[in-house]
Amino acid sequence: MAGSTESKRRVTIKDVAKECGLALSTVSNALTNKSYVTEETRRKVQEAAARLGYRASAVARSLRLNRTSAIGVLVADVANPSVVDHLRGIDDVTTQENFSVILCNTDDSEARQIMLMQTLRDRQVDGMLLISQHSRSEAVRTQLAGVPFVLMHRRCAGFPDPYVGTDNRQTMEAVVQHLVALGHRRIAFVRGPHDSTTVQERLQSYHELIRRHGLDGDGRLVLGGAYGIEAGRQVAGEILALDPRPTAVIASNDMNALGILEVARERGIRIPEDMSLVGADDIPFAGFSGVDLTTTRPPRRKMGVRVAEMLLRMIEGEDLADESHIFATELVVRRSTAAVPVRRARSRLRA
């Protein structure tokens, strides 16, 4: 039994030093890659550590560096499939750098976000990644004070915050030009949460494109609506009640589009024969048979890698104030968009 207990004992740095016949300080310096350790000594220590199965204590490393080697990641809705690839990109970086991730779901509630940020500060995380989060109020800025952080998808005008996002103007241009090429002139836009800078940038581009292409500028074609399937179902009723009904709808995201698609089918509105529909994010469901949603695809995993790299650079002491990285999106054309039916095109011409 004694032998069994001994075999399960955690190998320590003292064991490695004994195996090498070197001083404890020399082994410590070799394992932490100090520049003044000779290559021969470094190799001898690393081989002994591997032979014994030694793993450095995360607690000891944290104490030595005065860090926890943990970051907090705040997301608005952990159930949104578009978040997954962001998290995989973040994990690609944090795993390689031996950082752990504490994932927090805020439900897009500022009060809940502030509470979770305080919890992360109490846990003494080394930094925070805020994905589609609030960042303007004094309460939020107080929680960000003194902590490295990077914003993604929702920035704060007037603050030089490090930021990663998509090119919302390019995204809207690709979508509207696609619909115009199909003959659509009456295009509805579901804008999403009003306090999102992504939404504001897309809305501004939408209005500019409507004027540029001489499209129907009916103010009723811009509708509210949050992200998500239920929000899509709710706004679908408003869209279908419009007279005349829009020939195409740009949803706030793919989940929103799925809700609109569901209600349209319940009411006998065929997509795309009676009304075209476009989403955003290209979540896995978008390509499923029976959905076939035309949408825009951002490089989500690459964005996750970039935002994590930026945060770790800040943790190392770099000043990234006002640094931003904007990624282009790809238009993915599927079967939810089609040319305007001839009968509807003719009725517009008569009008």
C-alpha cells in the first residue's frame, strides 16, 4: 500500500533537481527558460522532467508572475451558435499560452454583465474579452478600470478601446447589391438591438444604399427586434402586416431569420417565391436542407484568435489603445433569395 501511495504522489521540482543532481534554483531557472542557463543544462533538466512526469504547478507559476493565468470571456447569449467559433479561436490561443478561460453569459443584460465583471475582478483574472457587451455606462467603465480588455462586435464611440469586428458597410453592400440584382426594390431591414454599434453601422449603410439605388424608402421597412428566434417570430408579424409587403427582408442575424422563416411558413408565405430572406453569421443551421438561408459569413474563428492575441499582448504590458481589426465577410447565397416574381414586379411598375 505504501508503494501505491508513493506512485500517486505528485512529482515536484525537488524530485527533478534530485534526478539531475543540480541545485533547486538551477532547475527552476532552466524550467522557466532563463537566458543565462546553458543549453546543455536546460536539455538535461527538461529530459529529467519529462522522464519523471513533472508538471509545473499553476499556482506556483501564478505566484511567481503575480498573475492568475485566467481571463474572463463575456458573451451576450451562450446558446447562440455563432459564439462557438469565436470561443474556439480564443481557445486556440489560450491553450497554447497556458491560460484558462472563465465563460460568462450576460443575456445582454447590463446589470448582469456588471455583476459578472465584478465576479471576474474578485477572481483576479488577468484580463477580459467582451463579445457584444455594453461598454459606455460609468458602471461598466468602472469595472474595466485597471484591467486589460478587448471589445468585439460592439464598440464604444469616444473611447480608444482595443476592438475586433466585421466590416458592416461591406456586409450591407454585398447583401443589398445581391437583392437589387434580383430585382428587389422594397427591402425591409430588421436592425437588432438599438444600442449595438454593429447595428448602428449597418443601419446607416442600409439608408445610404437605399438612396444610392433609388429603392423604396418607406420608414416602416426598418423594424426593431433583438437577436434570436423568438424576436424573429415577433417581428415577422409586423413585416407580414405591411402593405404592400416587402419583397425581401434582411434579418438582424441568422437566429432572427429562422424565426421569421418559421412564421412565414405558418402563414403560407413561401420563401423565396413570395419573399426573399437574408440572415447574418452563417450558423450551422443556416445550411440545413429546408432552411437554405442566404447569409453573410464572418471569419469567426480567426476573429477569436485575433481578440485573444490582443488581450495577451496587453497582459504582457503592450498599450493597444485605439487598435482595431476589421474583418470582411463573405456573402453565402443559398435558396432563401430569388428574383422578384414577375406579377409583383409588374404591379410595382403600374404603381
